[in-house]
Amino acid sequence: MQLSAETVQKFEREAPELLPAVDSGEAEFIMKRDPATDFCVKFDAGWCSIHRDYGPEFLGDACHFYPRVTRALNDTVVTSMALSCPEGARSMLFGDAPFAFTAREEIRTPFTLTNYLSDGNDPDAAAQAHRLHGWRHVAPAMQPVLTRYLQAQISQALFPYAGLGNSLMERVTVIAIRVATFKMALMAHVVKTGQAPTVDDAVHIAYTLSRFMDHLADATLSMAIYTETGWVREARLRALLGDA
């Protein structure tokens, strides 16, 4: 898991005994992996020992905010949730009104927080546009769990302002491919078991797919994969999505 320079500086000032757990590699600062388990060296019997022994203020942004997804619209901070957490997937796919906007006071925001609005644009108007682009016009054509999955992808990406892709069309394509993949996974479950997925089945499929797809966090790589396999062709996507 990545650490910001600010978190490492906090270790240096207040908990220097944590510094041996810090390494570099995929980013300037990361937590070391246990070579025997491939888990973080501070993972202890199912718990983060830093969180347990020092408190959440000593967690780096990646660990502190997971599974929350935090983005900025000028001075407004919008927080959603990632499907790669099983309870997050359960909440978004089957919970009551999981995508409603609720005002709250943020105690902490990420050290690096990209603003997805140009100067002068109104965050409230942007949030309304996000909701309208989200699921209002597609929900009637979707079966309930697919609708929720689509909503979750849009919420996680703060569509249309953010998300994986360097253009609006790429962001649409990535979301469409993810929905099509989820749909095929549900269909594969039916073919294999002869039964409709239960709540637990759908949650398991959603979060395991997301754990893979969310790590394809490079737009160029993702679009190259999708283009190579022909997934970006509109006719193929329409056939895969069908009535969704």
C-alpha cells in the first residue's frame, strides 16, 4: 500500500519504530510485503496492527480511505465507495438508497486530491449533472442488481467528471465494459449452477471482479487491452449488454 511523504514524516516525528516497515518500489513510499504471505508486514491475524496499536491517524491515505473513493469538485469533496470491498459491494448492490448524496463534515481528505472542475464552475450544479448522467435514464432497462452495479461504477468514478480514461468516451467505454463483464459473470453463474445468484453470490462476483479491474488503473493500458480484444466496438458492447 502506498504512503504519502506526509505520512512517512509523521512516522519520523511520532513513531520512528514504524519506519522499518516502509519501503520503496511501485511508489516512492510503500509498506513492505511479508515474503511468506505477500501481505503487508503490519497485517496481523486479520487486523492492521498500525490501526490497532496507533490509531487511524497513522494510516496512509490508501489504507485510511479504503474502500472510500474521494474526489474534489472545487471546494466540494465527494466521497463514494469501491466495489472491491465485499461489504461495499453488498451495500451498493442491495442496500437502501446507497447513492443518495448526504452532506457531512470531512475530518480528513487525501493529501493529493485532484479537482475535477475548472475554476468558476459550481460544485452543486456539477453534482446534479453527475446524478443525471448516472442512472436515471438507464435504470428502467436494467435488472435490479445490474442497475445497482452500474450506479456503483458511476458513483465510484464520479462520472462524467472523473473515472478511468482520458476522455468522456473512454470513461463511458470502461464503465460499459465493466457492466458487460459483470453481466457475463452473473450469466456464467447461472449456467454453472442452474440457479439465479443469491445476494452473497452477486456480492462475491462483484467484489472479486472489482479487485482485478480496479488494479487496471492505467487508462492507456486498459484501453489497449479493450481495443486488442475488440471490446470497444459499439456493436459488440450492445450485444453484450443487451437489455442489461
